[in-house]
Amino acid sequence: MSSSSLDPAIAARLKRNPDGLVPAIAQQYDTGEVLMLGWMDDEALHRTLTTGRCTYWSRSRREYWVKGDTSGHVQQVRSVALDCDGDTLLVRVDQTGAACHTGARTCFEEDVLLKEEG
């Protein structure tokens, strides 16, 4: 991970995990559908805020990735909010195509542990 140009006022509010990361929940802006969870460090958040495209830190590849650069399944940012504790980001996006690397619309539709009947 590299140094960042993130606004120091925003950086001061973030509560990061020991690896310097904050979870970022991607949500479809118009339906409220929860799409996926990714991780951002200060630089990924800076890029997300300034480019309008979601940039995440890949923990497995140890590099930045812009959602959709290889798949075409772009996340166009509509808004970014920090939760009350400063330890989670909510990124409201306009998702093109699948959000999950498996090809599913969301990362949460394949393995439902409990479903309300009715």
C-alpha cells in the first residue's frame, strides 16, 4: 500500500483494522440491494472519492483494483458515507452487471443461512 492524498480531515476520522483497512459495503443506490463488501485503505478511498469509480485493496493480490476494469462490471459511485464509529464505509453505487466475482448479481445470494418465510 502506498502513501495517500486522502484529505487529512477524512483520514483522521477513519478507524482502520491492524492492516490499515476499512470495510466498504457496496450498495445499489436506487434499490438498496447490498452488493458486496470490499476493503479500502486511505489511498483506495481517495481514488474512489476522486474518480467516481470504486477502488479497493485486494488483500489476496496485495494491490489496488478498480471494480470493473477487467470484467466490465463497473461500480459508478453515487455517494460515500462513513458510519458513526468511523470504522465502516457505505458506498452507494450504480452497478453494471454482476458485483460478485462468481458472476452473481450480489455476493450474498448464493448462500442464504436464514430466510424469513412469509
